[in-house]
Amino acid sequence: MKQLFLEVQLATSIGHALRLRSVAGRAFWTVLLSHLVLSPQSKAFGLPAKMQMKRKQNAQIALLCPIKSYFCAGSTGRVTTHFSVMIQLFQTSKSQLYEVEALGDSTWVNIVDPTFEEREWIEKNCPLVLEYLTDSLDIDELSRVEKEDDYLLVVIRLPHFRGVEHDTPFTTIPLMIFLTDSMTITICKEENVIIQEFIKERVKGFSTGKKNKFLLQLMLKTASKYLLHLRNINKIVERLEDELESSLRNREIMELLKYEKALIYYTTALQANGAMMERLRRLRIFAAWEEDDDLLEDVMIENQQAIQMTNISIRVLGQMMEAYSSVINNNMNNVMKTLTFVTICLAIPTLFASLYGMNIPLPGQESGNAFYVVLGSSSLIIAGVYALFKRVRWF
């Protein structure tokens, strides 16, 4: 039985890994897994034919739909299904975070871009969340707070790094936090580093049982991440500034435009987050606990600092782009001056060559030194033009 369980789990995991790559690959692993669950080994467990067929259907679902499932036969012959990695359940015990398999008291449910099958699980286990699910997956959803008798809903916009090669390297995405008496639910369209810090236990004092503090810690981490991203943007801008000093191209200016756009996204999101935090303070949700109330103040101060830093960065970047646009124009003028001088220098000997190319009698054409006289005259005139340009400070 243990061997079968490991084989089925391995085949299912591989199939899940291939689900976004190849239909043929999914079909192959479906056939393999079907063979495993209906092999003579599985019949040795004494499972009824109906149960074996059920296992086959479940195995096929695990490979063909975006849910990571694995199956094992218990003493009762029942099949246990563990749902997708896109829906994770966590609980803390003795200051340690554990991933659990069933909902319980003070459970944290983390949901990332749920599939249709996962939405069915949400509808069954978290019915209150379902009506807000579409809003949470809207990439343009604004920060807000909704307080009802049996739940608290908070939407906050998180900083998100897409990569320097992207048109907008830094942007923002919404995270919905849903607090009820029995659980905390976080829903996001994409994986984000802030949630991962909680999952990897990098947040001091985190507990799924302290729901209000969990919310405040999420907001504090968000504000801190904004500040970190702003410092990274400033470093990138400084590097581009060094490149712009001797540049005649538009590439560096276009790079600066990308980061100016990111800063505009950030300042808009931070201001919306600030308004949401102000509403939380007016609702006095955290007033009953002095520690939480102080933490809310820290969050608002951190968020305000990020807003000020973003505004400063936008002004500095805008002035820098204007200054370096002038630098590029000035560099282009210097190039044009050089090209003008070269053109004049080439035109002088060309003029002499044109005159002596005429099919008429010319003075000195019979002389053996005529070529050197023309060359010397051209050189003297070019030297005079250069002296004139130096006098008027063209160079």
C-alpha cells in the first residue's frame, strides 16, 4: 500500500507540473496513473471495483484540471483528496506555522488565482468570500475597508516587481484580507513576496490566532516593501544617470520613463492605502488592544514616509529627465558643430579640385608644382577656418 501511495503521488505531481505545458504530456501521465490505480497491486488491497473506478476518475481529474491532488487508501477504503497548492491552509502552534489539511479554529487560508474547481471549494467552505472573489482578482481594485457584524474586509495594494525587462518593472497588485471569527483569508491574483514572508516564518510574533495583529503586520510589511522598492528604484536611476552623462541615445531616457511610471503607480496605491488605514482608525477596530493600536500608528507613519519618499523621487526624476534632455540636445549640438567644421574643411579642397577640373586654360596648369600649391593653399585656408572657430569658441 505504501508503495502504491508513493507511486500515485509521484505520477500525480509530475502530471501537475506538466499541466500547463503539454496536453499530450497530461494524457500520458493520466494513462500511467490510471494504470497504477488499477494495477494488480491496488486490487490486492481488496478495494471494490466501484472504488477502483472512483480512484481512476479522481486520478484523471488530478492531472487534467489545475488541482494538485494525491490519493491514498485508508483502512476504510476511502479516498482522501488534498487540494491545490493555490489554496493553502495554515495554523500556528507554539510559535510555529504548520500547513494543515482541514479548516479549524484560527485557520489562515491563502488563495492565489483560484481555478474553477477551487472556487467550488471556496463556495462550500468560505461562502462569505465568494461574492467578493471577483473583486479580489481585479488587478485594478482599489484599497478599501468594509466592516460588517460577522466579518471585516480589507483590500490593500501591494508593491510587485515584474522584472527589469518588463515595460513596467515595478507595479502594484491588490490583496484582499477577509477576517471572520474562525479564519483569516487572503486572496491575490499573483504570488507575492509579502505573503511568502509569512509562510516562510520571517515575521516575528506572527500567529494565525491573532487576526487583527496579522492584518496590521501585513500592512506594515507592505509599507516596508514599498520603501525597499523605492530604494532599489533610486539605485537604478543613479546608474542610468551615470550612463546619461555621455549618452546621445534615447534608450536611457526611455528607461527613466519606465521608472517614472512605476513611481506614479506607487504614489497612487500608497495614497489609497493611507485612506484605507485612516478609515480603519476611525472604525476603532484596534482600540481595545493598546499594542494593536500602536502598531496601526506605526503602519500609518511608515506608509506616510513611503508617500513622501515617492513624491520626492518623482520630482527628482522629472527634473533629471528635463536636465538630461537638455544635455542630450547640447551633446547633439557639439556633434553638429564638429560635422560642420569637417564639411567646410572637405569643401575647400573640393572647390580647388572643381576649378582645376574645368576644360579651359588655367593659370599654373603647366607648372610641375601646381598640385603642391593647391594642396598648400587648401591647408592654409583650413587652418584659418579652424582658428576662426576657436576664436568664436565653437570648440
